[in-house]
Amino acid sequence: MDKLMITGGEPLRGEVRISGAKNSALPILAATLLASEPVTVCNLPHLHDITTMLELLRRMGVELVIDEKLNVEIDAGTIKQLVAPYELVKTMRASILVLGPMVAHFGEAEVSLPGGCAIGSRPVDLHIQGLRAMGADVVVEAGYIRAKSNGRLKGARIFFDTVTVTGTENILMAATLAEGQSIIENAAREPEVVDLAECLIAMGADISGHGTDTITVNGVEKLHGCKFPVVADRIETGTYLTAVAATRGKIKVKNTNPRILDAVLQKLEEAGAHITTGDDWIELDMKGQRPKAINITTAPYPAFPTDMQAQFSAMNAVSEGVSILKETIFENRFMHMQEMIRMGAKINIDANTAVVEGVERLQAAPVMATDLRASASLVIAALVADGDTVIDRIYHIDRGYECIEEKLQLLGARIKRIPG
Ligand code: UD1
């Protein structure tokens, strides 16, 4: 297993280009299963999760053509098997996103249950309920979700009692080919849901209200091909900004979208960052100052994202003052803090609340990544630690950060991969 070695202490300075959003690319790749013609997806990030989704489509017999820029043309018409097997689903929960499109287009799907994961139980009951409301016959047996539809799915009113991102996406995709109108209430408003809706519209879907909590879909008989670039990754953007703020540096982040980062930018400003934005760039300058401790509470978009909580805990660990972090989305998402405590962070955890007393510097220690965003937070902690930190189980970071060593090296970080 590869490890990362980071020698801390340097303020990061320079420019970085942001990749396409993983969490937008995954549902969009799944959405290509809805079309009756080939769809080309562009600006895909080069990541393990994307490879897993492409592998999943390939296993179903779907023909893919990939060019050197990682633009992928997908022809769902070539599908042979309507099954998402356990070996792939267990490595990536987002595989569940093929469920809605397969039932809606081909009338049938068999998708392995994703099972547990490091950050909490993460059930998929709301995905199943939504499909049942649209007339699908869904049974869960032998670890698989087996869904069937007798003819087209039927439009329905679907109310989610918890805001779910992939749940909203699954039902939104299914509704595009259903007969009649569907109304999704308490829908997720995340920019990745909006990006998916825009892609579906480019394929000929009739959708309105995306980006609000009520999405209306008038089902159509067929969707056609299109060429669609995925939006910039707001979490990758936020991760670099936070890393630079923690190290008291200066950065220009390019190829990004500042309009979908309000909550994160506001908190970084509270921490003392000087931020300027343009149409597709963000500049952050700490002017050499130590960040100030800031409180955060995670919640669905447009509030502060749970996927940025770990990175902010690393920054708070070395900030001036005491901060309170509340995690309201996942019940077990503080595992990175135990590792940071081993690096000298002063953190008290009580259920879903953590109190962080900022220290001047952390000390290097061997640490272990437990999930994707936790690994990013340990990279930040290592960047502000004295000495050489070795981060184990770094495969988590390769699921969600394209070329992280190269990008950080360009910012002046001393980081190298130790192949394992
Ligand atoms: C997506 C993101 C993930 C992010 C999360 C929250 C992708 C591929 N992943 O995950 O990076 O951290 O949103 O912003 O886009 N829930 C249920 N029943 C369900 C579905 C969800 O109870 O059927 C609960 C979950 O346990 C959790 C909450 O709803 O407490 C939100 O989860 P959800 O938005 O579904 O997360 P994901 O879509 O899996």
C-alpha cells in the first residue's frame, strides 16, 4: 500500500488548476445509461472512483471510447447485463447511482447493497422508497437490490424525509424517462445535483426547479446524445484553499467556480484569509498570519459541506483560539481527529461535536487515513507539522484528488509517495 511522506513547515504559495468534480462526474456517467444515443462526458477527473464507474459500465457490456484527454463516449445501447456486482459496489458506494437509470431505461436492475463504510451506516432506503413510489417492484435479497418495472416507471410525488444527494440523483434520473410528472420534495440542492440536471436537460429531459428543494420532472419517452463537461470540483478547491490558509500562504486557484463555494469562502475569511474572486478563479492570501479558530456546523448545501469538515479541523488544530465543530450529516466522521491528536492536536470529542484548542504547531507522527476527506485533512495536518509525517492507506486520497502530490509540489510542499 502506498504511503505519503510530507515534511511540514513551508507556507504553500503558487497556482493550482482544479479538476472536474468527482461527485458530479459519477452521477453523470450513470446518467449516460438513460440515453438512446452515445453521450460524451468531458472534464472527467483522473481518479480511482471514476475508473471504478467506467469499469462498472464496461462490465455491463457498455461500449466506451476514451480519448487522451479522458473524454469518454458512452453508448448505453450496447448494454448486455443489468447487474452492478458486489466486488465493484463495495469499493465505491456511488455505484448505487446506476440503479435508477437501469430500471427507468431497461425495466430491470440488480445492484449490490453498498454495505457499511468508514463514516457511518449510510443506508439506501430512500433510493428504494423513491423507486417503489414510481411503481418499481423492488426486493432486497441475498445482498442485492433487485428492481423491476412493468413498462415505464410512473411519475410520482416523492418526499425525502432526509436530504440525500445520491438519493435525489437516482430518483431524478429515473423520473426523466417515467410516464407523467414527478415532483421531488426536500431534494438535495448541491451543485452536483444541478450539474446532473443540466446534463439530463442537454440529453432532452424536461426538468425544472433543480438547485431548489422542489424538482419537477416531466417524463419523456427517450433521451438523446449530448456532449457535457462536468463542473469544477468545489471540494478539491476548498481543500487547497484550506491547506494554504493553514500554512499561512498564498494561492490562486484556477478553473474553479467561486459561486458554489459561499459557505467555505465565508469561513476562510472569518479565519483571516484575504479572498478575491473572478469568474473562474479564487485568490487567497493569509499575509503570513496564523488562522483564527472558527466554528463550523455541517449541513446540506448551501450550508457548510460535510466533505470539508475534516480539512477545517486540521486548520483549526493550528489556529489561534478555540473552535467548535459539529457534524450533522454522518455519525462517525471524526476519525481523522484521533490521528491529529497523535500529532499533538488538542481536541475533545463528544458524540458529533468536537472542541478544538488551537496549538502553534503539530508534530510529525505516523498516521493512517480512514476515508477520502480524512486523508486530505491528514495531508494538511502534515503540512503544518514539524518533521516528516508518513500517511498510510493513501489509496483513499487517490479516490478523490487528482495528482495531489504534483499539485502540492507545485505549491512548494515537500511531499513524496512511498510505493508500498
Ligand atoms: C454524497 C456525496 C458525499 C457527501 C454526502 C453529503 C457523492 C457520490 N457523495 O453522499 O461525498 O459526503 O453526499 O453531502 O455525491 N440517508 C438515509 N437514507 C438514504 C440515503 C441517505 O438515511 O437512503 C442519510 C445518510 O445516512 C446521511 C444523510 O442521509 O446521514 C445524507 O447522505 P447522502 O446525502 O445520501 O450522502 P451520499 O449521497 O451517499
